[in-house]
Amino acid sequence: MKNVMFIGYGTMARKVHEMLPDNVVLKAIVASPRSADKIRAELGQSIEVVTSVAELTVKPDLAVEMAGQDGLKQHALDILQQGIALGIVSVGAFTDEKFAMSLHDTAKKNKVKIHILAGAIAGIDGINAASLAGLEDVTYQGRKKPASWQGSYADELIDYDNLVQPEVFFTGSAREAAALFPDNSNVAATIALAGVGLDKTKVELIVDPTLEHNIHHINANGVFGKLEISMTGLPLAENPKTSSLAAFSALRLCCQLAEVYQL
């Protein structure tokens, strides 16, 4: 039997909890002070709910972050210092170089692994493998409907009232995209870290009034050949803002704890 801990207990974490295999048990949750009491009342005493890692009385085999960049930055270093392996969904936080270096150094010092989860995108294993032999260029294209961009810096770049066809409103590096659009940075950052890095990965962001769901597209070229991936990301039924594939990537990591073979 393997034990896991979640950072955060929102829609994504609840879906992962619901689908955990019988040989993997959720033992602890690190939650915000405003939600901890509600979660305790909901789950009972079989799962330890704390607001800081220092309060833990159990040591899980794995911690999985599903709380966003702020939650990750608040608790990640404390988790690694306890010698607990950490899976990260909010990969966009790695664009903060100081934080990324702190994660690396703390994990190395405590001899513990950090798992960067693929999240809402596929093909990361192929990009990572290709990078070992040499990638010439990688481009990520994120295409979303207007409502998905509203409320972000995109509001200054898009004329929503006169939008009738798809429009590229941003081109730049993954680092620049993450800085301007932090709520949409996880996919671009994940692709960049797997491949040629944050400054060399090209990003195009598109607003498309004809879409129902987000489309992610990757083009990569190198000595291995060419890779092209296009996928439509469907949200969880419980929350249209949460990617179903991102939840399932976190679930996969939990399942791997008790598997003899890992793909």
C-alpha cells in the first residue's frame, strides 16, 4: 500500500482522489486556512488536513501539487526538505528562475525526486527524448476561444467586439508568454523544459471565436526528424476551467507508485 498527499483539494484533486486505485491511499492534504475546516468536515478524520507541511504527522510516499503556482511556492520547499517526492502540475512556476533553482538545490540536497507532470498536453516524452540528440526548434501554438483569454493581458491585445476570425495576438518565447499570461503558462513551460528551454521555445497564442474547446499544437524539428502534435483539450465535467488531461496526468503519477512497470 502506498500513501500520497495532495497540495490543494479543488476540482482536479477531487477527481484524482475519486479515481485512485485501491493500493494507493490519500493520507494528507495541505490546504489553505480558509478551506481546511470545510475539507475536514467533508472527509472526516481518516485524512489529515493541515495548512502547513510542519503540521504533518504522517510522511507520504509522494506529494502531488494541484493548487496553482502560489500554493506550489508556499509549500514545495518544505515538502522536499522532508524528503518527500513531489509531482508538479503548475509547471509555469519554473519561469521564476530563483524559485526553480531553489527547488533543484533542495531536492538534490535531500536526495528526493521532482516529477514535472505533462498536464494538459501530450508528446512531452517524445520532445524530451529528441532533445538528447538535438532539437533545432520547437513551436507551441495555443488556440482558445475569446472567453478563455478575457481577464488577462490579452484584453489589451484583442479587439473582442470586432473579432470574426482566428487571430494571432502574441508571438514570443515561452518565458515571455509565461510572464504575460501566467494563468496560461503551464503548457508552454512544460514543453520548454522538456525541449530547448524557456528562451528558445517559440510560442504563438491565438484567439478563435469559432472554437468550442482549447487546441494545443506542437511542432518540433531536429536530427530525429519532425514531430507534430495537435490535440483538443476537453475540461472536466465538474469544472470547465480544469483540463481533464491535466488531472489524469496527476492520477497517472499516483498510480505509478504501486506499478511494477512504468511507461
